Amino acid sequence: MKIHKHHIIPKHAGGTDDPDNLVELTIEEHAVAHKILYEKYNRWQDRVAWLSLSGIMKDEERIYEILKNSNPGGYKHTKEAKKKLSEMRMGEKNPMYGKTAPNRGVKRPGVGGRKKGTRWSIEEREKQIKIRSANGYYDFTKDAARNKKISESKKGSVGSAKGKNWYNNGNIETYSSSFPDGFTKGRLPRLQLAKRGMLWYNNGIVNKQFKENTQPEGYIRGRITKK
């Protein structure tokens, strides 16, 4: 029977190799000991030890979990480490390989955790408006360092609309990067009923549309050119 030396206070929790902190256990007892520690303190190291000793977690997954969680300083993994992590989860090595996603068919909640399609009550809406109207609520959008970081992260990336065009078949329209069969390039014509009877007027500075004889004082018929 194989015997393991178990740290009563794990080394990842500050324990030492002193004899009074060590106890001899079988593999099964060792797994149970780490299961108890995990359930009590919720430390990922105890979870990995428990599942590994129980034979539930394979070596590849154990190494993956250690690499994934051993990042207390928030540093970024090197390209080599990222590649290694990716290879460890490819194909049958991925614990979800061949399985159906547990959230498949489940509708995602809407904004703020609300169910999609639900609306705020009048009281909740007033509360949110008050919160968002407070001075300084949107100050974070003016942070130069934040904005520069966002800008830098987008440089060189391909936009989701690049290479796409509108196509229609006379009944429906679609926005696609390929030319669908039976479609022509362009969008369906819109009636724009609200624009019927509207005429252009200007006040020498801006152009605006109004119904005939409803234009404000100071506006005359026609548009001013910007050329």
C-alpha cells in the first residue's frame, strides 16, 4: 500500500515541512483530506489535489489548472505558455469534448440581469436615471489612460463590417461578406412616408426640412451648398 505524506496546513496556505505538520495517509485518505480542505476554504490548490489523487482529473488537466491559476500578479502568459495551454485543451483533452453545452437553449438574461424583454418599473427607472445623472458618473469615460488603452487594443484589428455589403432579393435584405444566390447588391427601397411633402429650407447657416409654409421665421426655400 502506497503511503503519502500530507501537510496538515498545506504549503500553499503557509504550512511547513516540520514533522508536526505532516501525517501519513493512504492515497484515498489523502484525496479525502484535500476534499475537506477545499470544501472548507475553497482553495483551488486543494480542489486540484483532491481530484488528481482521486483519479478524476487527468495529468493534462491538472497542469492546465495549475498554469491557469498560478497568476497572482496578474501578468500575461508568454506566447509559448498560451500555446501550451491551448494544446492541453484541444480535441479529446478538452473536458467538454463531445458534450452538449450545459446552457444550450437557455436564454441569456438582458441588461442588468433582467430577463430579456422585461422592463424596469417606473420606480426602478427613476432610480437608475438619478444614479446616471449624478455628477461624475461618466467621468471614467474621460480617463486618458483608459481611452488610450482601448484605442491601442483596437489598432490593427479588422472590423466586423470590413468586406461586407448589403444585398436584397426583393423581399428581404442581408448584410454579408459573400454574394448570396438570387440577391442583388443594395438595400430594399424605403417609402419614408414621414418625408413626403417635406421641402428644404435654410437660414443661411443650416439646412432643414419642413412642410411647405411651416418653416420658422428666417428660413427661406432651398439649400445652402457646403462646397
